[in-house]
Amino acid sequence: MSKGSWYRKVNKKKYDENYDRIFG
């Protein structure tokens, strides 16, 4: 697993949480 894919995976989780907070 590359660092890039791990980084995107973590960022997606954070992004999803922020999206729920802002638009949910």
C-alpha cells in the first residue's frame, strides 16, 4: 500500500465527517 492511497483514505474519512457536519 502506498502512502498516497493511505493518505487519501484517511482524508476521505475526515472529508465525510466534515461533509456531514456542514451539509448534514
